[in-house]
Amino acid sequence: MKVRADLLEPSTTLNTEGNDLCCFDAPVERRQTHSLKWTRYPKDVLPLWVADMDFMAPEPIRQVLRSAVAHGVLGYEIPGKKLLERVAARMQSLYGWAVSPDWVVAVPGLVAGFKAAARAVCQSGDGVLLQPPVYPPFLEVPQHTGTVGQFAPLRPVTEGHKLRYEIAWDVFETALNSSGAHTAMFLLCHPHNPTGAIYSKADLQRMAGLCLQNDTVICSDEIHNDLLLGGAPHLPFAALAPDIALRTITLVSPSKTFNVAGLFCGFAIIPDPALRARYWSVVQSLGLHVNSLGLLAAEAAFSGECESWLEDLRRYLTANRDYLVEFVARELAGVRVTVPQATYLAWLDFSELVRAGRIATTPYRFFLDKAKVALNPGADFGPGGDHCARLNFSCPRATLAEALQRMGKALA
């Protein structure tokens, strides 16, 4: 892979003390595995799409998994007391949110988690409020649960080559109880995928107030809560106030942060006993069991032994984000990009180039065909995404630089 030297700046200096895996520049061969990310497209395509990282999981997790395999018995296991305590302790240590281990329910991933939430909260014909552009599985919830999708699209705001999204409050309030259906659940993506935005405390409080007024349960998908860039803070929705917590299902997982998504383990934190009982009943009825290796990986991830690795990861991702934003400003005229506060995902808007006729197809198809770079199609994220695409920058800097250069050449 040849990369122009003037475009490839040195990576951030990483702290390697106590770690044997802190060089995220090192490529990991994934085409020889069954990786969805690396086998979906031909070998000449660079994949910057599906949300998993091209980095090895931290050594403490890998060591636990090696030990489990060496033990040789891979039978049924249940979430142990220590694991649930570690989930609760992590909420306390990171956010000052006092969580009881009894509130924690293990689920096989957060997609299963929020679909279970819809089944626990909603009756057939109830409404589920969504804020597109948003993580595509959110948009599947109404169809899969017999509910009514109610949409409150986020409002794009352009600032030169940068793009951000804000809540259109008039649209949000109108969407509540729209289409003749009571909004039983508000499905929130926080931090937001695909924009990478973190909602402010004021925005969270205003959304919470409207939901409480309308007897609406909040399901807050906070899977990217640890992937904070440039020192940005995260506030769990349920940590706003006790009365809000009692109307909230919070979903967390080590899967994105520590790159163990393929082990399918997440957690629903539900303070209200009655709501938790309904949720648990759905989990049991659907057989949503977590595999034993996923439980072990989660326990290791939340043990505290992976924190220096995570600090290094955040610095590396922040540097990749800044590299991406600067490259767009310098080399991709007419393109606008979000500046994510969290996640490793950026949202690019190519509307100006589409209107000018420089992109005659969708941006996704254009860059796949002309640049051999695979992004996520913007249309998959709902209304407002047709001329956009999502880019995953959780890869070695050389991979990101090569992909961006290809995109620049395609547009030139």
C-alpha cells in the first residue's frame, strides 16, 4: 500500500508501559478469517464500513479467552455475580451513577437488547420514536415488533467543510404521538451513530422531560459510551435524575470499545423492578442467552486491566479523526464531514457534489466503483441520508490515508 508521505503524519505517541499491544499502526490480516468487514467486497476494495475495528482486542481479554479454550469445556454458563458487579462498578467509576448489580440483565448484543426493549414496553400499534439519520437496525424495530415508526429527523447544520446535527425541537414534539399512535418508547442513540455526536445535558434533560410528560419509556443505546474522543465527556441518560432512571432502559457493552463485537455480549441496566421484570420475561421467552466466551470477555474488559489500552486507543482514534477532517478540508472540496466527539464513525455529506453532477450515482456506489473504497450507504440510515455515507476510521493510519487518497483521486 503506497501512501503519499506529505499526507501521512506520524501517529500520536502511545504509552506502551505495561502493554504488549499499543501500536495500532500495525496491520492485522483479516481476509483469511470469516470477517464480514473484509470478505464482503473483492480484495482490491478497502473496507471502511461496518463498525468493527482493525485492532486486536487488549491482551487481558485475549488471555482470558486462551485460558478458557485451554480448559477445554465450553458448556453453558450464566452471568456471574462478579460480572454484574463490574458492570455496576463501571457506571459508578466512569459517571458517578450508582447502579445496583440487580438492575443488570445480560443480552446477546445491543440489537437484541433494544428489540427486546420494544417488545417489553410496547403493545401492537404503539409508537416508537426515532431520530434519523440513525443506526440502521433502529429502523427495523417497528417492522419487527408490530409498532409504528415515528420520526424526528435531526437537523443538519453546516459550518464550512464541517457538519453537525442538532435536535429540531418542533419536529421532535410533533413526532411524539404522531400517526395516530401513542409513543410508548423513544429509542435514543447516545453517543450518536452515525454522526458521532454526544448530546448535551440540556438536550438530554429536555428530551427526558417530554418523554415523562407523554408516559414514554426511553431506551438509550450507549454502546459507544467509552469511545470518547479528544477528552469529550459522556453522561448516561438515566443518570440525569432518579425519576428519569425509572423510565429508562440503558444498554451498554464492551463490544465496540474493546473490539469483541463478535462475542455478542451486552447489558441492559433497568432500575425499575416492574420494567425489569417485563424485560427479563422477553429475554427468556426469546432465548436470548449470551455465549460463555462473551461473558468472560466482558468480565475481563470491565476489570480495569484494559484501561491503559483504552486510553491509547482513544488517542489513536482522536488523531485519526483529526486526520480525516483535515484531509476533507484540504483535498475533498465540496464534501462536508462531522467531527465526532465519540465513536470511530464519521458522516460525510456529498450533496453539493451530487447537485453539481460530479457524483451521478449514490456516494456509496461512486466510491466503491471509482475508488475501490467501501463505505456505508447513507440511505440505510433513514430519511436525509441519500447523499451521504458513513466512514469507519478505526484502522491503521496507512489504511485510512490510502482510502482517502483513492477517494480524492476519484473525485478529481
